[in-house]
Amino acid sequence: MTVSDPIADLIVRIKNGIAAEHKYVDCPLSKQKVAILSVLKELGFINDFIINEELTAKLFVVSHDARSPCLS
């Protein structure tokens, strides 16, 4: 399946992971996404991310408040 908007796909994966209360989500990676993930980590929207050898990222998501997700 091809993704027409990879940045929107990244944000949706994070939002869905938070909604499903997952500790982490996986996503395909690009240089642009790494830059966005770095900013999201710096701002506290995700705890951390790890880049593995298959060029995918494991994102550790965080919710600031148990009642409201950090991304909506």
C-alpha cells in the first residue's frame, strides 16, 4: 500500500497509538520524518524514538493527561 502523505501517516500512527494506549508504535522512516520526530521529542509529544536497521522507527508515545491525549 502506498501512502500519499507520509507526514500525515506519521501523525495518525502516533494518534492511534495514543488512543489505543500502546507504549510504542512503528513507522517507516525518512530524513524528513526523523527531523519531525526530533521536534516532537523536544516538545514532549513523544518520549523517544529508536531507528533500527530496517529503516523503521519505534516511537515511544506519551499522554500528558490520562483524560486527554497530547495529540488530537
